[in-house]
Amino acid sequence: MMKVKLSQLQENTWNPNRMAAADYQKLKLGIKRLLAQAKGIPPIVVRPDLEEQGSFEIIDGKHRKDALLELGETEADVVVLNVDDREAKLLTINLNYLRGEPSLPEYADLIAELERDTSLKELALVLPETETELRSLLDSYKEPLDDLHREAEQVALAIDQRNQFLHFRVTEKQREQVEEKLTDSMRQHQWEDDRRGRTKALLTLLEVPLGSDEPEDIGGDQWQP
């Protein structure tokens, strides 16, 4: 790793990554906080620019460079890789898109732990979610946060791997509309308002055959539906 001037870093011509303005502001705020605490940020990944001596082409970290410039910084830490065009493009894709998905119960655990010292309003300034989304996440996983409950749920899932849980992010209005349609379907078919009944109602609304291999109810009351 080495430190170079931001003016030496050139944007590549192939990066398809686009960041929403709100997410970019959160990134910049996070970088500003780290700089104020004299802590480093993840280095920008670059390769030597063969067309311009002393310059480097960014493989990953374009938005970090932009944020540093706007914050008045003049230098950044970089990792220099000697790779050809093909490898540079593959790395851009890998570093931008091949990332894991958070386990929602464990993510809720982490947010709950952070909330002890930092309000959800403050967390929403630097995390991808809004304050409302963070609150909804915590409310949805209040019971699974209990270790015994989580262990029981894992055992139940291991017993019957046929159960598949789907999670969707929707607005409050969309959620209300979905709930209304589920309730109407359950009432029409005289199904109980539980996980099994809600699953049947959802599959019916989506015109997916119920079949005989329907999911078993293993408990829990989080909205999934």
C-alpha cells in the first residue's frame, strides 16, 4: 500500500457502478467521520496508467476518491495491482458486486447493539437503510434475537429443509396493500390468519399451485408474509 495524490488517480472507462445521491452522501459522511478520528479508510485499488506516466487508473474506489476531493483531501492510500485490461475489468465487477447478503436476524442483532450508543436517526445517516427501515427491522426480529428462540428455529429448519423464507423490502403503503389482499384471500378461503394461512393466501394471489408439499408452520410471527 502507498499514498498518492488524488490528482494522480484517473477514473476507468468501464465501471458500471452507479451510486444514488443519498447513498453517496452517507459514504462521504462516513469518510468524514473517520478522517476526523484520524482513522484510515479502505484503500483505493488501482493499476498503473500506461498512457500517462505517474498516474493510476482506478479499479475500485471511484466514489471514495470523489468524496475525499469534496472533503478537501489531497491524498489517498492505494493498493497498486499490475493487471491487464481483462483482469482489471473482472476485478471491478468482483469488488463492486460479489458481496454477501446479510443474515437479517444477525443484522438486527448488530443494529440493536449499535443502538445502545447511537440513535437510529444517527445510524440512518451512515447506513443504507432509513430510520423507518431500521426500526421496522428491529421490530420484525424482536423474538428471534433471543438465543434460545433462534436455536429452536434453526433446529426446526434443519428438520424440514422444504421451508423457504422470502424477504421483500416494500414501502409502508405497499405493505398495507399486501396485507389487505392477504386478509381478503384468507377470509374468502376461510384460512386461519397464521403463517400457513398467509402462505396459502400469497401463493393463491400469485396463482402458484398449492400442491400437497406445502410449507410446515414452525412458529414465529415476523411479517414475511
